[in-house]
Amino acid sequence: MIKKIGGKYTVVGEHRTKKGALRRFGAYATLAGAKERLRQVEFFKYRTRGK
């Protein structure tokens, strides 16, 4: 998911860590940049490991 934090678009995980914080995957100046990163994260999220 994408949230605006401190004037930047930040890609964060949907689930909180054990300490209650959201996992951050990077902060971007533009919404387009954040969407591209979110697409990358989602791709690797469902990719299977080696054969």
C-alpha cells in the first residue's frame, strides 16, 4: 500500500511487524515512482523459489 508520509509517497507493507511498525519499502517523490516500486514488491511476493 502507498501512504503519504512527510511529503513523500512511501510504499509500506499491509501487515505490521511484531513491534507494531509498518515495514517500509522506500519513499518516492512521485506517486508514479511509488506505484512502480509497489509493482516490483508484489511481483516478488508471489514468486516461487528456484526449481
